[in-house]
Amino acid sequence: MDLYKLFEQQVTEYHKTDSVDAALVNPYPANSYEALLWEKSWVDTVQWHLEDLVRPDDVDPIYALQLKRRIDRSNQHRTNLVERIDDHYMATFGKVTPLPDAKLNTETPAWAIDRLSILALKIYHFTIEANRGDEAHRAKCQAKLDTLLVQRADLTEAIDSLLDDLAAGRRRMKLYRQMKMYNDPSLNPSLYKK
């Protein structure tokens, strides 16, 4: 499966409405791996645009607070989706016996895939910027876009290599959950002291 192509398609689909309140329409069968990736990319895209809404200096403070809370919920949802993607890979590679010299990767497949999803957003928006504004703006943005395209190729190759190594037992996989505290009323003092 071409992960980047799926993310690119979702980002394009989001921008047909370009609304943080649009309903998620997932073209893949429910509970499929592809549906999970599509939802993950959708959450990233919506969150990207929620964060843009809170940036202007003249944003209403009440509205900004509402956005901040929505972004916090989105971050938690995003983390939960990444962990579900890792569950998929643990089920896929969990029965592979690692070779005696198998190395542990610094990140799980899902967190690398998370970076690829965000990269699809950056490339989408820098493509727009590389075609907008004056010549100096376009040149500056094109240089950044060129770097992002190299990063996409490198990251895609690294993810493919990681998955191949996990399948062959050359790398081993461990899951460490993110242990987010900021949204948990039983763990965050600002929430449980009320």
C-alpha cells in the first residue's frame, strides 16, 4: 500500500470543503487498516486547520479557548489512532521471531507514519505557497517544498525498510504508550483539583 498516496488523497478530499466542521467521509470499509489511516490523516488535517484558526492576534479569547480545548481533544484522538496503527503492526509482526542481533528501532512504525501524514499536509500547503505571491515568496517556498519532497522520499524509504526489517526479524518492535496526562481528569492536577 502506498501510505503517502492515501494521505495525499485525504488531504485533497478535506480541502474540497476546507471546513474543520465537515463530517469525516471515509471511502474505505469500516474497521479496515486503510480506514484507520484515512481517519488518522483526517484528524491531522482538521487539527492543522484548527491551529490556524487560533493563530491570529485578534481572535476572540473565548473562541480561542474553545479551539484550544478542541485541539487538546484532537491531540488525544490522534494519539489513540497512532496507537491503534501500532496495534495493527504488533499483530502483524508480533509472531516474528527476532534474529539474535535484531535492533530496536527508536520509534514505532505508527509514529513514523504519523510524520508522513503531517508531511503530506506540509507538501500540500507549500505547493500552494510556491505558486502564490511575488517571485521572492514563490522561490523561498519552492526551496522549502523541494526539501519536503526529498524528506518524503527519505521517510517513505525508511518506513518501507523498517517494515521489511520487522517482517524479516532484523528489527524488533516494542510498544510504549504515550501516557498522555493533559486530558485525563484522574492524572492532571488542573482537572482533578476542582
